[in-house]
Amino acid sequence: MRKPVKKGIIYTCLCNCVTEAEIRQAVRMGHDTLDKIQNFNFATVGPCGGSCLQSVIRIIEDEVNQIRFEPS
Ligand code: FES
């Protein structure tokens, strides 16, 4: 079921109302590949055909790199 669009929110995936913060949070929960993100919050698999794909990939890569280089 599609999430409702909220006024004032900037969505990375407009088709499925997924924000950058939600993608970053999902990566930190272990959904650290495009396939996992698509199955988790449906980003990039909307009716537009995935116009957000490059943005979502960039966010996943950035978040994975941040996790990789965080001091433990
Ligand atoms: S904007 Fe993400 S699939 Fe359409």
C-alpha cells in the first residue's frame, strides 16, 4: 500500500514516498544493497520506471561508506 504524501517532505523516491533519511536508516538496519532496499521500502520500483535509481544508489553507497569508516 502506498504511503501518503506529506506536505513539506522531500522524497528521493516520489513514487513510493521514500526519503533519503529512510534509505539511510534502512541501510543501517542491514538493507545495504539495491535489491534489499527495493524489497524493504520499494524505492526505485514505482510506476515511473525508476527515475530515482541513481539517487538511491548514491545514497546507499554513501551510507555504506560512512558505516565502513566509522570508528568502532
Ligand atoms: S521516483 Fe522512485 S520509482 Fe518513481
